[in-house]
Amino acid sequence: MTSPNLEMEILALTLIRESERPVGSSRLAEAFNESGIHVAEATAGRFLRSLDKQGLTLIPRPKQGRVVTELGQQRLEELRAALRAQENGANLVRAASTNDLSELLDILVVRRAVESEGARLAAENASDEDLEEISRQATSHRDAVDAGATPNRDSSTLFHRTVAAATHNRILESMAHLLIEPANPNLTSVLEEVSLNSQVVSEQADDHAELAAALVQRDAALAGQLMHQHIGHLIDAVRIYLETAGTDLD
């Protein structure tokens, strides 16, 4: 949600830039109120003066109204770009939180793209400590499977989170975490049920071990390829599950 002050700033700068007649406090207050931002005319006047003080607007000649300065133009574009980014981020969160089970495959396809690039970056950017932890987790996963135990799904999730963190790319890590852990518990339960399949469990352990080895070797191309294959295996398993169980969550 856009903060009221930023929304007011975008509205005011846009109005002044596009207006063919002077914009004073009365007209700005009217525009604010039409947009659902209820302010008094005096408040609108103070807001205009604050734009002047920031160098975003100016009055070129008395009684001719304000115009947007070059700095104001730049500020408006920055605000609009930030608003678009905020809306895109909200859309991504809504998609990852979907209650439509059929969209789980779409989430996994996007996850495959993000995590494949993440694996490549991790091979290049991971610290020695990162690689030691990734190897430790992969070995622990493999040992649990060999012992006949069913690893907790959290161990697989932790492995993927650790690889994402090893990229040392804040944006990619945030995106990966959002996709790795769907906010909707129904979607998470599907992944848990799929992971209980013994063949899937063993396959995931093998994939993690191979991926960890590629990361330790800092082979970026191989790491990316292995992660792509790994998520592909999960997609195949989920697709089979959906065909068997149906796609209705309700």
C-alpha cells in the first residue's frame, strides 16, 4: 500500500505538470478530495509550499501558478517507478500465496528459473563457510535416507535457503525465499505429501549431493544445470500428484 504522503506527492506533481492553468491550494485540495484523500485547503497550501522548498516546483512569475522543475520531473519518475515496483512485489506475494492448487506448478516453474540462477551465483560468490554448510546439509540428508529415515521437509527447504543465501544477492535471496516457502499452508502440505514418497526422497538427496559437489568445485554452469534438473524432478513429482489427487483445495 502506498503511503498517503507519497500518494499526495505523485498526485500533486502530476497535476501541476499536466495542468494548463495555475494550480493553487484550492485546486489541489479538490484533486486530493476527488482521490479520496480528504484534506483542507490550508493543508493543500502547506503541501504546495513544501514542494517549493524541496525545489520540486516553483512559481516563475507571480499569480501564474506553479510549474514542475527538472528536479520535480525526476522525483515524479522515481516515485512512479517505486510504485510500480511495489505493485509488482504485491502481485508476486499474491501469486506465491495463491489458493489455487493448479497454480503450484506455475510457482515451481518460476522457482526453477530463480534458483537455477541462484545456484550459478552461489558457485561464484559463496564463502568457504557457506560451502561447508551446504555440504554438511547435503551429507546429513543423504545419511538420513541411507538409514531408512524420512528426512523432514524442513531439511530440504533449509538446503535451498542456504544456497540462496550463498549468492550474497539480497534481491535473489528474497525472491527465492518467497517461492521456496509458499504462504498458503495448503500448497505447503502438497509439497510435504510429495516429499514423503520414498523415490522422491532418495532422488532429492542425490540431487542435493551432486549440487553441493558442483558448488564446492565452484562450477557455476554445472551448478545451474543441476538445480534446473532438481526443480524439474520436483515439478514432475507434483504433476503426477495433481493428476492423481485432483486440483481442488476446498
